[in-house]
Amino acid sequence: MRASIIAIAIILVRNRYISESPVWAANQGNLEEAARILKRTYGVDAVVEKSSPQENARIGAHRAATWKTTAYCSMPTYRRRTILAAVIGSASSFGYNAIIFGLPVIIASFFQQGPLTTIVAALALNLVFAFVGGLICAWKMTLFGHTLQFVSLIGLALIGKPGSGALVVAILLLGGYLFGQGFGPGSHSMTYASLSYPTSLRGIGVGFNQTLTRSTPTVSLFLFPALAVAFGKVFWLIALAPLTSLLVLLVIHWEPSGYDIDGEDYQQQAQPQGATWA
């Protein structure tokens, strides 16, 4: 019940204060709405000129052909970006949720203390490392974040169950993993997908990405306890998640920051029929 009330409140606030993208409205042929959004959100006094019959026909044809956006997503350029965004989001979500779901067990094995110590230690790690890492994130830190996560997990796997001498190192490595999540993939997994597609394709691209990203926590929830029982040093297996993202990041070098992604919409519209755009 409480969740429903909060969700309704968020919807009402969004409807009141957050507008659609003016580019999206214009691409739908609603130039008047695009002008209103520019005025309300950005204070820009846009003037909508009367369109010629030919221009109206072009806009109508563009709106009628929106079903073809799925085909555009299969083009080589977008296929590579889709793979990159999907791997970053899925691997980050899988590894992070495996650690978070198993954090009480991990902390308990480190300290061998009661529930209160376990809960306080887990909260402190998230506040000091994951939260701080998220505050100082930058676009080009996804690679560094995954690298820090991979190194931290390998270190934890090598230590295993830490003794008194290695306890501090194990805690720092666990904090390093959480810091890397907030510093890199945790901050960029969603924005990578959003900034990889122009307005006409963004809904489909982000929707597909979120389908994969939101599915992996469920997999983590069920797999982590089973892997921990079956293999013991489960950190070796979780380390495969950031390693996979690192390899894909190095193979598909796509930097969306500072790139005019919406300009690609105009390239698609200007492409002659039958030509290949890549």
C-alpha cells in the first residue's frame, strides 16, 4: 500500500514538473507541443512556422513508419552499442546484487559476530564506499570501476576466509568493490543505454537493456547461495562479471559523452531508400 502511494505521488510530480523531450515531440510531428516544452522547460521562445503540404506529408510518413525503428536497431552501429550497454548493465547488476545479497553472510564470516555487528558493518560499507563512489562518478570511469571490482574480487578469492592479519585487507577489498560499483558501472549502466540511441530508437533500446538488467538480480538472488555452497570461494565466479564487461569495453570502444546522438535521426531520414546506413 505504501509503495503504491509513493508511486502515485512520483507519477503526479513527474507529470507536473517533468516534460517529454522536445526532440521526441517534434519527431512525432507535434511541433506545437515541442515549442511548449521548450518554453516551459528551457525558457526558449520557439515559433512554429506553417508547414507546406509537402512537409506535412513528410512528417505524416515519418510518423507512420515508426514501426521500422526496430529494424534500425539491428544496424551494425546500434547492434554494437546494444551489446555494450547490455553487457555493462547485466554484468554490473549480476555481480553487485550477488555481493549485496550475500553481504550479511560475507560480513558474518569475516567478523564471526552477531546480527547487529553484521548489519552495522554492511550499512557502513555501503555508505562509505558505494555512496561516495556514486557521488564522484565521471563518464570515463566505467572501465576503471570494473577494473577495481575485478581486482577486489580476485583479492577476496585469494584471501578466502581471512584471519586476524588479513581482515583489514579483506574489508578494504570488499569496500573497493562497492566503491568501483558506485564510481563506474553503477552510475553508467543506465546512461550508457540512454545515450547510445537517438530519440526515435531510445525507447526500444533502453527497454531491451532494462529487461536484461532487471532480470539479472533475480538470477543473482538464486545463484549466489547455491554457488557459495557448491564452490565455497564464490568470488572467483563473481569476478567473471566485471571481467566480461572489461573485455567488451575494450573491444567495443563507444564513448557517448559529448556526442550528438540525436543528429543520427536526421542521417536516417536523409538516407536514400535502399541504401545501407552503418
